[in-house]
Amino acid sequence: MRSILLFIFIVSFLRASSPKEKPFPNNLNFIFQETKSVFYNSGTLSINGFYGEGLIQIYSIIGNKIIDVKVQNLSKFNLQVDLENNNMYIIRILNQNKIKTFKIVVN
């Protein structure tokens, strides 16, 4: 009786330890994350990583809207805007029904 139970245990253990399917299929599609970035330098707000049309909103850190711009092509977009030094701003970009928010500090 013990030998039958031991045999069943060993067979069930071997079946559990050797999967019948590969853990990852061979036809995986790799997804590369695009980096989206916002920079402010010398009066120019540069936006990278977005495509198509969109809306750019700039707010002060206390929530006052500074600018609201509708853009036809966000690809490598530059916006001339004067922001005060030593202040923090929220940049909000609405693109393809998604909202991305950035925080920048102007030095």
C-alpha cells in the first residue's frame, strides 16, 4: 500500500514540475515605451514624445491657468512663453483622449 501511495506521489510531483506549455509563447510582441518629456529653457517650452493634435495647458502651482493652446501637431513642438523664474508650473497635455501631467521648475 505504501509503495502505491509513494508511486502516485512521485508521478503527480513530476507532472506538476514539468509544465506542458511554455511559460511564454514564442510570438511575443515587444512593446517599447516611448518617453514623453517637457523642457523649459530660455522662454521656450519644448514637448517631445507626443503625436497628432492636442491641447497644452500651463498652470501655476496654485492652480491659476496661465495659457491654453490647441495644437495641430505635437511632434517636437516648441512654444514661446515667458514664465517667471524660481516658480513651479504644471504642464498638462491632452492628446488622443489621454491626459499627461508634468511639473517643471523655471530657474
